Amino acid sequence: MTPRDPDAYVAGLRDGRAVYLDGRRVSDVTTDPAFRGAIASARALYAYQAEHAEEMTFTTETGARVNKAWMLPRSHAEWVERRRAMERWSELTFGMIGRSPDHVASTFVGFMVGLEVFRAHDPRRAAALESYFRYIRDRDLYLSYVIVNPQADKSKSASGQPGRDLVAQIVDEDSHGITIRGAKMLATSGVMADEIMVSGFQALMPGDEAYAFTAAMPVNTRGVKLHSRRAYAAAASSEWDYPLTSRFDESDAVVFFDDVKIPWERVFVHRDLRMAQAQWHETRAHVIQNHQCIVRLMVKLRFLLGLAHRIAEVNGILNFPQTRETLGLLAAKCSTIEALVIAMEAKGEVFHGYWVPDRPLLCAAQVVAQTTYPEFVEAIRGLSGGGMIMVPSSVADFDGGEIEGLIRAAQRSPATDSEGRVKLMKLAWDAVGSEFGSRHLQYEMFYSGAPFVTRGNAYRFHDWSGPKAMVDAMLASYDLPRRRQARAAE
């Protein structure tokens, strides 16, 4: 079999899915200005994969040719092979599509690595998961997920939230499956995905059993409604003015499940408070899905590092000591993320026969990442100064006449011409100052969870035995003189 056909992927999105934006139902997401740019970028991922099949794909035991994100590596070497394919895909989008197809694929790989955990809780749900994994893997499907509750009263559990239908819950079930009602967030790339998984990552309490489920369905399933946030791409005046927004605005959406019926063969956790948490941490799904996130961030930081260096060149400040100090610090931080990726892979463990990255180092990378990205944004702003603001209003100002003449008189650089300077500063603004850029700052700060969550995980999974033993050994090596004398007398 051949890798997934990119045109077939796009055609499959014309399936009647219910996507709402600006008070209307979107008739065709593939042509709508709000989504067509990101969908074209997703298509390009599959096109590259088809053109570089040896690099990007592998053949499953059923004969399907699919992306290496679906691999279940049994060695460090296989894990590195898998990561390199994800790295290459991320390079095609400069790390700007946060929920590319390899992300939720990684989540399901994590579930499968820990399939025994599912079997111990409910063999029927485990069998459903195993069958579903083969289904989505062999078709190389694009999945999104919603695993966070809508924000309301954070002091209350899911069942204590105002409004009976606020948080997605099981409202009925029969011999055919379950019916769910309520909302979840935040379906990043959900508009351009084939299927969507709904689950929960937040802690549940006794009485919340109706919220303790994990299931999946096609995006066009009856009753699934995606309410998109503001589409930055729709407001992008041109590719020249918004080169990132116009291509990579992957969209985020609150998903409302309006009495959605899900068959049992697509239900993987069912009214199980214990399994609702175990599916993430006991299976290593949390590690494997977030490894993909850190790989993508690594690529994204490389892009921002290059952008910072180019800005310094264009502004003629590259040889200033303070500029080199800033760029050196950014380079070190970029290398730190890369080092953590390499280290978590090399220090990985064999878990149920599969190789998985080191969990404490993954947690460390998440903590570091949440502060690193804002530092890059701040540094790029500082290197740019007013340069990102003084750019002409739009590409229309390059009229070949009087206005363009004014631009050439006012926009100068020792490293490029006026057009090159404006082009770079437009890119810099789109990366860190536009609505698109601001959304990415918020996204990178919180996609792993609030800082107290990521830092709590870093504490929870760190091996404290060694550090504490060192302190205990030091304390045991000396004492009060009288105690030493008493021990000597004994």
C-alpha cells in the first residue's frame, strides 16, 4: 500500500461537519478563508510524506504504509528514527502547527504501550482500544482531542459546575453504546482533523463517574459541534503581511456534544475514576504525547533563534556585545531543549517491552519550556525595537510609484534592501506581535497545563532517593564532639 493521499485527506474534510464561526455554519472548511491556509499546510505534510516515504513512513503488520508517529519502538534506535520523522514534519511548519497529526497519534501510541493497564481495568474497553488503534493507524488518520473542561468555577469538581450541561458527561447508555452531552475544550486543529477523541485530564472525585470516560468519533458525527475561536487567517490581508497567520492558523474550538451517540467499540474508559487518571500516567501516554510537543518546540525555537539573528543583522547590531550576549543566551536555551530531547530518549526505559523516553527528563523539559518561549518572544521584541511597528501598512504600499519611493527612503538596512527589511519585520511581527503570535505565546505557556501542574509533575516523578541519600551521607559523616567521644568509648 502507498502512504495517505493528500488530496483524499482534503476531500474527506468535506463531510458535512458542524463548524461554527462568526455566527454562521461553515459550509466547506477546505475553501473558507478562515481555515483553508492551515488545511493546505496539513495537506503539505501528507504530500511530503508521500514523496519521502522511506524517511517518513513504515509498513505495519497489516501491510499499511503509515507515518512513523504510529510506531511502537522497541529500542532507542527505533525511537530516534520515529523522532526524526516528527522533527522533519515540524520543520515544514516551523513548529507553528501545535496539533499536527503526529500529536494525538502519539497519545494513542502511549495508550497502546500501556495496553495492559487498560486490560487490568476492563478487558472489553482494552479490546476496543486495540481495535480502534489499528483502524486509525492503518488509515493514517488525523486526530484532534478535547481533554479539558470549559472554564467556569475551578473550585468545584466536574459534577459541581453550574449548568447541567457544561462539562461533557455520559447521559445515557444501552447495549449499543453511550450518549454524551456537554462541552470540552480546546480542539486545536479539530476543524481539520478526521476524528476527535474526548476524555479528561483533570482530577475527578467520587460522584463524577459520568465524566470519567474516554471515547472517539468522526468529526462529522451527528451532534458534534465545533465553535471556533476568532479566525486570525480570515483577517490576514495577504501572505506578505501575515506569512505565518495565513498558513498556520490551525484554529482552536470548544466542542459541544449534543446528545452524541458513541458505539461501545469506540469507548475506551467507561465510568472509571481510577482509569481516567491511569490512562495518562500509568500507560506513559503523558510522556509520549508530550515528547512530540517538546520535539515540535525544539524546531520552533530554532526558527525563532534564526529570526532573532536575522533581525540583529538587518538592524546592524549583530556585533554589539549586548546583542551577542542576548543571542548567545537564546542559543543556549535552544540547545538546552534539544539536549533534553536527546537525553530523555537515551535515558529511556523499557516499559512492557517498548522503549519510552525518561519521564523525569520529559517533565523537566515541560517546566523549562514554559519559561523559555516567553523569553524568546521578549528577546525578539527587544532586538526589533520599533522596527516591527514602523513597517508600511500592507503589501499594497509597494505600488511601484510614489509610496514605494517613500518606503525605500525610510526603510534602510546594512544587510538588505528596503523590501527585505519590511519583509523580515512583517514576519517578526506575525511571529510575536500579531493575534496569531500572541495566541502562540499563550499556547506555549499553558498547553502542558498550568505551571503548578508541570512543576508538580516534575516533583512527583523525580527520583529523590539519590539526592536525599547524599544529604543523609553527609549528615552521618560528622556529629557533636561529645557524641563522637561517646561512640568511641563504646
